[in-house]
Amino acid sequence: MLKSEIVIGATVFTKDGQQLGTVKRVEAGAMLLDAPRQFDYWLEVSIVASSSEGRVDLAIENAELGGYKMDRPNDHNAFREAPAPELDPTRLRL
């Protein structure tokens, strides 16, 4: 999904039809959701199944959402690059 295909103000829905909020901001690989009655959070655009001018449908269900929320755009990218030094199995002492 290209960031240019996601429109600010579009309503975001999960795969099972739950309305999450509206798109507040879009960056290279993530979108910021203005979520009612909770803190705003970022989601990667890679989980977007489809989008139109006023609607964004995600490829995940509401129950899976917690694993995809980010505090900052692209937070999950650091996990993909390499494990944190304190979690590197080659450096752990038994």
C-alpha cells in the first residue's frame, strides 16, 4: 500500500468491521490514527488491505490490533533489523 493512497480523515476499520478512528497523519510507512477515547497510535501501512477516499480497511482483526500499535512511526523496524544487545543469544551468560 502506498502512503499516497491513504487519505487524511479516512475512517479506519479492522477486518472484522470494528471502527478504530480516523487517519490523522501519514508518513512513509505508517499512519497515525486519531482514536476516540484513547491515545492516538501509529500503524504500519503494510497491514492495510484496501483504501478509498473515505475508508481504510485493515487486513487484521480487532483482537490482533495490540500487536501492531506503535508509539512512533516505524517503531517495529528496529525489531526487524537485529535483536537488542541485551537479548542477543550469543552475548547471554548462563
